[in-house]
Amino acid sequence: MRVSEGPDTFEFRSAHGMKAAHSRLRTFADIAVRHLQHFNHPGRAWHDLSGPQDTLTVVLSEIGGRCEARTNLRSPAAPDRQRPNHISFVPAEMRIWGYTDNIESVRELRLSFDRKSLGDCLGPDLDEGKAGTPELMFHNRRAVECARLLAAECDASDPSAGLYGEGLMIALLSACFQGRSRKEKSGLSASQLRLVLDYIHENLDASVSLIELARLVGLSSSQFARLFKASTGVSPHRYQLNTRIGKAQELLLVKGEGLSTVAAATGFADQSHFTRAFKRVIGATPREWRQDRTR
């Protein structure tokens, strides 16, 4: 069954008993992140969870019962795994069935990636054993929390900056594929931090990715995100947002500078996106804030 939403087309392989589906796609660091909801006819329904790339699927909600991931359609999952919000990792082209019986609908977040993209994101944090071995219906609370926020980003009419979604995605992948914690320095070096901060300030009006920032200092995205927060106390996304808002405040005090011009100069999608972000951070709209300062 194929689902077409805008320019994206997604196929549920070998689908049986499925009635309809919706899909919303975002892409971060060459990894496809889809928020999927599929609806079934009464009775048994199934589809092949595999794809041409590795697949990680996080079940967010089930209406009417429980869904399962099965290696054999006739073999139910172990009882201890039949809990809400389970996660399954399916290597490329390995047939694993997503199975339901008299369930109305399932909502999930599904990531598709190759090993290189996973390695770029996690670097030495990647547990090669976990990344090469299928695991069905496991549970990780941190991964589910990240998946819920990522699903909201997929649905958003005005998504947040790319650093936010990319950070959530890397946190989700880390929760599922990271090896044992290893001792590491407490933060970026002074020269690394200055290089990264200068780059963010010089590219406030551009879309900057975590991989881009990590490569500046020779780290994986997951290492960089941890060390950046250790150095600054905030995530790369939050630092970028605070810096954009600070620059916007400077521009708002320039006589005659329009809100749309300020929005474009500080990297927001449009004036309405700028206004919402500004109010979340400052507690007032840009227009209200400027009027209060220039009275």
C-alpha cells in the first residue's frame, strides 16, 4: 500500500488488511524520519516492516489493542515484550512483520537510515553489535520521549530550526544504539568552543546542522552535542535560538527596520515564525517589545 503526502511517497510492503494511512516526513542528516498512522479493517492485518535501509520504529499509540513485531506471522511475541510504546530495529531487507488483530489504528515514528549515516551521527558512541542485530519490541523511555517530540516536529506547519529536530533524532538514536558510557573530557576546548560559536554567529540567517558544527571540531554529532552542552549549559539549538533572538532585539531598535526584514536576517522562516519564537523566549511579541523600548 502506497501513501502519498505532498512530494513524499511511502510504501507499506506486503500489506494485508490495511485500510488507510497518513505520513509526514522530515529529513535530518540524510536520515528519513516519518510520523505514520495506519488504519486497519476488522480482523488480522500485517505488513513487512523492512525496507531498503535499516528501519527503527517506535510505537507511539495503539487504538483497540496491541500491535506486535513478529519474525513469523503465526508466532506471537513473548508476553514480557507486549507492552505499550515498544521499539523495533529491523536491518535492511530482513523480513519482519508488523502484526495486528482487530486493532483500529497504530501511530508510530519510523526512521530509515544506512550504517554510514548512523556512524556519522554517533561516531565512537555507536555499538556496532546493536547496529547489526535485529531487536524486536524492546523498551526505552528516553527514546519514546524523543520520538513523541520528533513526531510533533514532523507535523508542525512551521517546524523549529533544524538543530532542534536533529538533536532529538540523535538523542533517540543514542538511546537505542549507544554503547557503554566512556570517560571523556568535560567540554569542548576553548579553541573548539570559540570556533563553533563564531560559526553560529556568522551564520545566523542560515540553516546549520549538528553534523556541520561537529565536523568543525572533528567530533561525531552525539559527542559534539554532549560536549557543547557541558561547555555552555544549553543545547546547540537553544544557543542558536537565544543568539538569533538577541540579534533580533538589536535590529528591532534600528529605526525603520521591518519585522519581516529582521526575521530574514536572523534565520526565521517568516515573520509569523519569528513572532512565535520571540514571544516564547521573551514573553512579548517583537512589536510589543519594540514599542515598550522606544516609547
